[in-house]
Amino acid sequence: MRAHKTTLRLALSIALLLTPFLPLRAAPAVEAQSERPVLAFYYAWFDANTWALPLPDQPRAPYLSTDPIAIEAHVLMAKDAGIDALVLDWYGPQVENNQTETNFRVLLEKAAVHGLKASLTVDLAGPFIHDVNDLTHALLVVRDQHAPHAAFLRIEGKPVVFFWRQNLYSIETWQSLRDQIDPHHDMLWIAEGIYPEALQVFDGLYLYSVAWSDDPASVLVRWGNEVRQWAENLGARRYWVATVMPGYNDLATGRTDAFVRERADGAYYRATWNGAIESQADWVVITSFNEWLEGTAIEASQNYGDTYLHLTRELAQPYRQLQPAPPTPTVEPPTVTPEPESTATPEPTPTETPEPEPTATLTPTATLPPTATPIRLPTPTPRPTGLTTLTPEPTDRPGSVGAPQGAPTEPTAASVPQRHIVEGEAASRRVSPLLVGLLIVAAGLIAVPLYRWWRAARR
């Protein structure tokens, strides 16, 4: 009996020693976004042709959007600036001649490595979503392939998806799609622009641009109130996503209505952040991280260096606490008394352009046909009928050549596969009871001969 007990003790001791090496169930992933998340629109369709355009500014070093090194550098910049997620403009799941899909997959992987999140904007004005069948397929890919990724943006446990030009489809069409693809609102669908009636189907609203206004704070406050009024009327939770912008300059697009909103040494950026705070925004989205054609980029650049990345980190903190951002510091110029005998007009002092810091040569790891230079052109569409709404205000941004001509065909009832539950993390690994039993038995088989040898040695 004593020998049996000793053997059992030895077996249990060996089993306990082996326990740290057993595959335990993975701990649930902790969501990285803050209580009031800060997001930024991200573009991944640039190539050498982009940097040959007369842009208002350029990145510190030119890059190819297909280069994983460049994507990783953007992830690190965004994280250092206090941004919680990059939201990539996405043309759909087609891979051929569509680097937005392949680049989004790389973005997810790089974001996962560095603790950032990523989401996408389903771009209905792009060249690959032509009708409701294309749209249905695209949303299924988002739901079943992209959203389960550990780095996909979740807020309150739900994957977040933005939309651009959702007004190309009627409210009835969107209701049909939502009923089929996400009937229980397990995702958050965020609509764009001056169509708050979309909140009957969508979970939130954002304005892509407020740069047309010299008083962006008042615009954001009015639209924040509009979203909350709709939420009250609908008796449902709806998110107000306030847009912050450093400025605007789309002259490089060649549009007839192109204009410039000066950055004013960061004053315009601060005004939009204060507007987000005053509007009690649920989230903030920056337009943009790197939209170079419109001059809204905060990415490190030749003209501004890291200024707007540092400013983003500074201004995000008071927003998260809903406190007004500090005013732009002003420096009084020194008073210079001109000499009486000097009458010549002084020549302007040449301004030295800062040389970009040396960076490693970016080598693309995949060669994809470049997507057409993105210049979104306004597509006039009838405004859906609904509850009383605000007066329309301009919210256009650039986009791709080849956008759909007119509204897509209205759908008939489409066949959609049964929705899979989105867990938002890798499948948990569980310890097999059989494996544990086998390990204990093996430990016993080892322990018995050891015990007998020990007894024999004592004799």
C-alpha cells in the first residue's frame, strides 16, 4: 500500500512538472481601442506616378503602397501619434488590379504585430462594385474573412465597417442587405455624408470633409445634434463620428471646384478637434492619414515633418477627456526699427526646404498593376425621403476613375449564406482530457521503475 501511494505521489509530481508545457486555452484578446477611439482614413493605392503629380506636399520619402515595409512604417507612425485604428479605402475583394484588397490584408498583419487596429471603408464609387450582387459579395467577404481577424477594429465588441457613397442605394435596399447579412446588428455599419435618414439602417454617421467651412466646430456640433435627434426618434443607439482635418488642398486633382483651406500653423486642425469635443463625439476620425491628392495628410511629410503626428497625439488626449484643446501658441514678431537711410526694398529671405531624412530603399514584395489615380468625382443622386434633415452640405472627396455611372440596379432578394458568428479572435485552444490522461499514465509508467530501483538501492 505504501509503495502504491509513493508511486502515485511521484506520478502526480511529474504531471505537475509537465503542466506548464501543456497547451492551455488562449486568454481572450484585449481590445486596444480607447473609450473614445481616434481613427484615421488610410489610402493604399500610391505608386511612382503619384509622386510625379503637382501635389501640395509629399511624404518624407516616396513609397509604393504595395510595399509591406511602407505599410508597417505607417502603422508605427499612427500608433506613435495616438491613433487607435487606420481605416483603409477598399474597392472590394477582387485581387486582380485591386491593390486595396491585398494591401488591406498586409495592413491587418502589420497592425496585429504592433498592437494597432484596422478597418475599411467599402467604397461604392470604386471600379469593382457595380451592382447589388457585387456589394453583397463584398460585404460577405468583410464579414466572414476580414472581420474575424484579431487586428480588425471592434468597438464595444463589434467589428466596425465604414461606407462611402452608400446613398447610391435606397434605404430599402440597405434594409434588405442588412436583414440578410447582419440581421442582429452584430457589426457596426457607419454611413457617410448628408443623409442622416441612413440611420434607419446604419449604426452611425460621419462627414468625410468639413474643410469647406471656415467654422468647422459649428458644423460638427450641428451634425452631432442631428445624429442624436435621429437616435432619439428611432429609439436606438446611434454613433456620431466627428471628422477632424488639418486643412485641404485639392488643386492637384484638376477639379473645376478645387479649393484650398489653409492649415494656419495647426489652427484649423485645433478648431476641428474642439468641434469634435463640443459635439460630444462618440468617435473621432481624421481626414486623413495620407490622402496626398487633397492635401489632408498628417503623415510625416517634406513640408511639415512630424508636426501633425505630434499635434495629433497632443489633441487626442483632451478629446478622450472631452476637454477643450489648448489654443495655438502665438509668438510676437520682434519689432525692428528700419534705418532712415535705407530705402531699397528688402529681398525676401530664401526659405530652405528641409531635406528628407535618409530612409531604407523600399522594395515592393509583390508587383500589382497600379490602380487608376484616385480622383472621386461627384455623382449627383436623388436624396432619399425620410425624417426632417439638415440642409445638404458639401462632403465630397477624391476617388477613382471608373466610378459607376448612375445608381446601381436595385436588388431582388439575394441568396446569402447563413451568417457565421464573428468571434474577433483566434479560436481558443483547449487541453484534451485524453492527452492529460495519457501524460499521467506515462508519468506513472516512468515512476514505477524508478521507485523499484530506489527500493532495491536502499536494500
